[in-house]
Amino acid sequence: MKGWTGNILRINLSSKTFKRESYSEDFARKWIGGRGFAVKILWDELEAGVDPLGPDNKLVVALGPMAGIPAPNSGKTVVAAKSPLTGTYGDGNIGSHITIQLRKAGYDVIIIEGKSGTPEYVFIEDDKVSFLPAKGLWGKGTFETQKALEMKYGKTAGILSIGQGGENKVLYSVIRSMEGRAGGRPGMGAVMGSKNLKAIVVKGTKEIPMEDPKAMKALGVADLRKVGEMDKKSKWSVQGTNAVLAWCNEMAALPVRNMRLTSHPDAWKLDGQRTSEARVATYGCPHCSMRCGIAVLDKEGHESELDYENVGMLGPNLEIFDIKQMASLNYLCDDFGTDTISTGAVLAFYADAIDHGAADGDFKFGDAERAKELIRMAALRNGAVGDILADGSMRMARKFGKGSEAYAMHCKGLELSAYNCKYVPGQALAFGVGPMGAHHKEAWIITYELKETERGSYGRDKAQKVVDIQRIRTGIFESLPLCRFPWVELGWDLKNYPAYFNAATGSRWTLDDFYKTADRIWALMKAFYAREFPNLDRTADYPPMVYFDPANADKEGIIKGKHLELDKYDQLLDHFYDIRGWDKRGVPTRKTMETLGLRQEADELQRITRVE
Ligand code: PTT
Ligand code: SF4
């Protein structure tokens, strides 16, 4: 087998043992790598109902045939587990030196099982694994942890670590790497913390296997240069992801005040031009020629790396428009290792629930100093307030009651990213149907929808577009895995990706092969959800109910009086299920699963819930 290492490293933290296992070429070609490997491994190895924060959950670090090879933006790693936030499959895609080092150590996958008795980190050096005490690291933030491990193992060592958020099992804690990378929104940091695992460090010395290394290197290096030239020409990385903020504000799609409002006159204070002007450093992932990590100084003088989601959720969504204060909230999330998107949503929901008399408390929109305290309290689970905030919006709403469930802005427990879908039905569908919850990484159709379609329409074309984008993102970018930005932001031709894959693996795949694999992965992700929640129905695929409430419609501006309509959303959902071959509850049918080569999985699912 060329292109893949064919090896999995299985580490058991309870017994302090490890073993190298191989996987077959059939497995590699059926699941590609990254998310594909992770969802299949977790489906096979986890019993339904397993405690996500117990020793029987497993953390999977998964790479694929493009990971770490010289090709545009190939420095990404998938981290996955059963999520403590949503109770189903969860993953994240993180830029890290671990992508390169793990492949050089001879592995495509690490499976971490069990739980260490005391805080530890693991050091993987080619075929050796050491279990080392995390004394001196446990209780520390991610910046200090990363620095200490870099001092010991070198700047290019592959390092994944957690902060106090993960240690204290904050349900939306992430895994961090390098200066400003973060991944695993649905609580992958908490899964590490529950295993008493502070960090994973990897160093490898072997060659990454490729069918024709010389040809692949020539192609990849030339293309990295071309992507860099396209970026310079388009100037995309001057503002990076935050270029979209001004557009969202103009289009009435910005999250403001717990997504109650869709634009704000002060939003310009945080837009791409302002964050770019405040830049003091630029960071990025390995193997990238369009680095997008813009760091600014926060109120306390720390470097804080900003992306659009961070700015949108910690700025306008909390009605905080002071760039330094917003950057302070972002820095704290990074240091504690808690997700910026969920943090912004949780705090906004808390302020909204207090406003509406559903919760007691003293937090108000716009209060940056109190927001800092609350982020700290959540990360440390300080007191009853810290504890409830650490559990995320869905559980907060269950506790608060009094109708607050309607405006807790999550789907399946995962908080919405920074696109306010008050009157954007296609993007609302993209959030609603995500088997992991509401994450723009699955399908970001908002620019297409607002630029190229009638905004308020619920046509089949929108459902088709959601499926098309899900196929591209999961089949190519989450599974090879690679960063999607050359394609999304610079228009780098998708046909380049089968060319890299074929050069690395000696295959003759076309884009359709990736899309078919993506459908298989998606069907299994939704089957995973159905196995965990056998009584599911289509309401699991609805966006927050406040979007359907006429009283929530904007009182002024370009979408004045507009809101989503439930009967029409149901029609859109029917189109989506029909295109995917899922039943009216949103469960893949037996025919669909069998066509995708998932007969065994359909049989297993049938033992737990109805498979039509
Ligand atoms: C990603 C999510 C995003 S998506 C952002 S900003 W974005 C937030 N970033 C956080 C952060 O920072 N610190 C923190 N404590 N929490 C954070 N949570 C949020 O996490 C990220 C980039 C970005 S920046 C995006 S869009 C793209 N995402 C990709 C993806 O999902 N898949 C893929 N194949 N390529 C992608 N390229 C881009 O990567 P999650 P990163 Mg990320 C500080 O992890 O869980 O997927 O959530 O990994 O290396 O930091 O790169 O406007
Ligand atoms: Fe990382 Fe940004 Fe480069 Fe993508 S574009 S690889 S997220 S630095």
C-alpha cells in the first residue's frame, strides 16, 4: 500500500501499554483517512451509550494520505471522539506539526484508550512510547504548556495539549497546538482531560510513504508556490477569515446580542480592516503559503490570534466592540483551551436568559470585564455559575427552563458558528442537519445563498447545494485531510486534489470517488447519532426555534419583519432527506446504507432503531 503508512498506534493509558496494528488497503480505500477513519473506528469500537467522559471513550488522532506531504495546506490533523457536549460523534481539524511528525513516526492513526491514574503526557518517538508525569504542566494554560514542551522537544515537535478547560471537563473545551491553533469544538479537550492526559508529543524520523515521492514533491512544492502567488494577488490573507465580518453586518447575518439582532452600527470597529491594522504577528499551520492567523495585542498586552468566528462570537454577539477587550476574551479561551464559538454563545445566552427573567445573575451584554471573569469561572468550574456555564447552552436551557430552550443557540447541543440565520434558510438547514451539531465546517452556503439565490426561498436547489458542499468538505478536506482555504478563499481548482491523491497513492480516482466516500462517511455519522438517540425524529435537524418566531423578526433594516417559516423549512428538510436517501426522521435507509457498502452497519443500527 502506497500513500498510507498502514499503521495504527494503540495506546492504553490505564495499563500503560501500546501496540502497533495494521489496517488493510480495503479499509484505506473505503474510508480515505482523517474523519473517515475516525468515524469508522469509533463506530466499531464504542458501545452505544458509552460515557463520553469515562475510560471507555476513545480519542482518535487521524491522518490520511495527504497529511504532511508537500502539497498545499497539508498540515492538518483530525481529532475525534464521542462528544461529551452532544453525545454523538465529534471531531475537529487542527493545524499542527503533529501531522508531519506522526506520519514520519510511521503512523496514520493514534487510538487512545483508558485513563491514567495521575496526570500524564505521552511522548511518541518512532516506535517508542513513553508515559511521562505531567507534574508542573497540569493546572497550566496552553501557552505555558506548549512552551515548556517545545523547550524540551524542539520547536517542530508535534504537540497537542489541553488547558484548564479540558482538565476540568468543560464540555466545549478544545485541543490546542502551536501558537494559535485550536480544534475539536465538541469537547475533544474534555475527553483528553477525562483521561488525565495533558499532552501528546510526537517526533518521527522515517520517510512518509508515497507512490512516487519525486513526482509528488515536484507537484506539491510548485503548487504551494502557486497558491502563495494567488494569495498575494488576491490579498486574502491581509484580512484573513475576518474579511467576512463587514459583509455579514451589511447582509444582516451577523450574530449580535445572542443572535437577536443581525447587524450593529459599531461592528466596523472589529472588521477585517481593523484587525489587520492592529496585527502584531502572523501565525499559521505547517505547509501553508497563505498563513491566516492574525495576532493582535489584547487589553492586558498578550498576543491573541483572531479568526472571524472568534471575533463574531466574542464581539458583536456579546455587544463588545472594543477590539482589545474582545481580544482578551479570545486570549483567555485560547489559554484555558475552551472553544471561542461556544464560549461566545454560552455567555450571550446567559445574558439573554437573565434579561428574559429565565436565569438569575448580574451579567449584561457589553460587560467585557465580567465576561472575562465568567470565562475563567467556566474553565475552572468555579461555583454553581462556573459549573453551569461549563456545560454549554443546551444543558443551561434545560436547567433555566421558562421557555429559554427556544433561544439557546445550538443544534444537537453544539452552538451555532458566527452566521446569524434569522432569514437565511439554506444556511439554517446546513447547521440543522449537521450530525455533529451546528458547525459551519460542514457546509458554508451563506455566500452562495445571499449572492446567487433568492434569500427567502426554500427551493430544492438550496438543499442540493448543502449536500454538494458537505460532499466536497468531508470527502476531500476532512478526510485527506487538508485545509480547505485554498479552494474556499482563492478558488484553487478542486481537480488538483485527486491529482495529489493519485500521485501519492498510485490510484486513479476522480472527484466522484471522493463524493461517494463522503456520502458513506456522512451516512455513518448520522447512523452514529441514531444509535445513540434511537428515538430521534426530524426535530433533531431543526435550527433553534427562535428563528421561526415572528416576534423575533428584525424591527428595521434589510430583513425587517422577516423570519424562517417552519412548514417551508420542513419542505427543505424533505428535499435534503430525499437527496441523501434518508427517511423522514433523518435516518439513512437500508437501501442507502447498502448502496454505500454499509450493510453490517445497517444491521447493527436496526437492532437499536428502525431502519426503513
Ligand atoms: C474550528 C473553529 C473555528 S473555524 C474557529 S475560527 W474559523 C474557532 N477558532 C478557535 C480558536 O482560534 N481558539 C479557540 N480557543 N477556540 C476556537 N474555536 C473555533 O474553532 C482554523 C482554520 C479556520 S479558522 C477555519 S474556519 C477553517 N477550518 C477548517 C476546517 O474545519 N476543516 C478543514 N479541512 N480546513 C479548515 N481550515 C480552516 O482552519 P474545529 P486551526 Mg480548527 C485560535 O478546529 O474544531 O474544526 O473548529 O483548526 O488549525 O486553528 O485552523 O473562522
Ligand atoms: Fe492554516 Fe490558515 Fe494556512 Fe489554512 S490558510 S493551513 S488555517 S494558516
